[in-house]
Amino acid sequence: MAQGTTHVSKRVVVVSGGFDPLHVGHVRMFEEARKLGDRLVVILNNDNWLRKKKGFVFMPQRERKELIKAFASVDEVVLTKHSRNPKDMSVCQALESLRPDIFANGGDRTVQDAANQTSSLNADVELCKKLGVTIMYNVGRGGKVQSSSWLLAAFRDNAPCFCGSGKKFKRCHGQ
């Protein structure tokens, strides 16, 4: 380091999720998480992860990534490398690579969830403890205020069917 210069370490905060589709709860989480440090990195679960968890992808990963990168509160988006039909649903690989100062979780992730051996969050939290990463829960204003699954279910239940029958999609082609 040159004489007279000082090294300033930036505090890195990481959040993770599928964000499919994005909603106001995600925006609030990004904004609040960013206030916890100097840099916010979003670990974005890829399409393979979503197919395994939900059975489908609503918005492709490239679109979700582009939208998330557009937020002023987000400094970087890292896409997970989950293979097709992954056994490991954790984001440990990305956490290990990033080694953040804080792993912030939104309103749908809890200490109880982290303690559950079958939860993907369990492995993430155990790795964070090993790496000395601070773990935070309920980041974002108001806890769980919205859910991607709730949004998609409401759409499925109330949208007109694409076939033009005049019926609701759920009753016509939605099974």
C-alpha cells in the first residue's frame, strides 16, 4: 500500500432467493439489507433451483437478474450454479465464494427454519457460523408482506383463460 493511503474494508451484505416474481417485500428487503453494510450482493437462485422447489419457472433467470440489477440498492447479482434437479438446495457454494459480513434473510426465513435439518437454510446458516458471518432475520419493513407464491396463485385463480372461453383459467385449463 502506498504511503499515506489507508485500506477501507467494505462491509458486504448478502441476501438470497428465487425472486420469481419480484414483489414489494423483495424491494423492502433489498433496501433494508443495503442499510446494513456498504455493498449488497443478491444471490439469485437459478431456473434449475426454481423448477425443483416450485415445479416451474415464471420469469427466466436472465430477466430476474436484469430486474434485480436495476435496483439502486443492489450492487451485484450472483446467479447460483444449481444443476438440473439439484439435491443441494442451499446457497452454500455462493456464500463460500463471497464470504460476506452479513447474511440477511427476509420475512419468510426464521431462526426456527434455520434450525430445521431438512431446510436448505440450515446448511447456509451452519456455513455462515463456520465462516463467522453474521446472520440476520426478518430484514425488510413489516415482515412477510407479500409472497411470490401468493401472487401467482391469485393470478391463476382469477385470470381469464387464454383459450377465450370466458371462464377463469383455473376452472378451464388450470386443473
